[in-house]
Amino acid sequence: MNNKLKIISGKYKSRKINIPNKTNLKPTKAFIRETLFNVIDVDECKSSLDLFSGSGILSIEAFSRGIENIVLVEQDKELISSIKSNLSLLDNNNVTLINKTVKNFLKYNKYHSFDLIFIDPPYNTNFLEETLALLRDYKYLDKNIYLYFENSKTDKTDYKSYISSTHNILKDLSIGEVSYTISRNKNI
């Protein structure tokens, strides 16, 4: 673990977290996190769900900014261990780590209400499409306030069609190889 990410704002501003050196791990860059948290109103959010949490930086940033209840879902045991280690340095009483596939978590989780949902799956897979369909089909999007997802800039799939009945797009941007979308529930 020789890579570090800095928390950019909130209670833990400027603290650094360690992340494993894994080729498939692509933590959300600081300028994207800054844009995300400038667009959403964190004061509206009490809970978040981080799917394909990877380094955990999105949830750690959310926690630093005051989101009280956080659930991270990651199937890679090495990444779970890294997130646990980073969380041990923070006051993390309301953070839950789930070591499962996102598909199994979404299908069998009884609690479907999260104010903020992050989705950052591995690129060049069908995971984002599958996850958005599960979120829609299992009614996670009905009460969700904000939804954030990332995908490869070269991926031309129409992901917005999965959320168009429940969410309005606030930002749909690309930088480098990353495209990211921030949306807000139309009905809340």
C-alpha cells in the first residue's frame, strides 16, 4: 500500500487514506469528488450506499462531510481490508462494510432507502447496466435523492434511460477517460 488519497473537505479534511496498488482499482479523482459534492446538497442526505466501493474514498468523503449512515459494498476481500483499516482512523460508528457482490446485496437487502447512491463499477463490464436495472426494479430509486455513477468515456451505453422515470440529470460530464453523471430524484 503505497498509494494515498487525500480527503478534500469536511471533518477529516486533508487526512490521507492508503489504497492498495491494484491495476483494476480506479479511485475517483479529487476534482470529480469536488464537483460531485458541490452539486449535491449533503444536508439533505443522512444515508449513502456505495456500490463497487473500491478504495472507499467516495464514502469516506461523504462521511467527512456529515453523512451519518454509510453502507459500502465491495466483493474484493483485499479492498474490504483496506477500507476497514482506513475507517479505523475515523470515528466510524455508522459505517457498514458488506463483503458481497453488488447483485446479491441489492437483491437480498431488506432496506431499500438510501439518500445518496454511488456506483463506480469496473469498466468494460455490464455491471453498471445491471446495477441500474436492479436499483430500478427493486425500488431503490423511488426514495433515493441523489444518484452518482461513473463509466468509461468510450462506453456509449444509454445508462440515463434506466433512471429517466425517477431522476433528472444535474451534471453529465467527462474528463480524461471517465464519464460521470449526477442526478436528483424528480419527486423529492
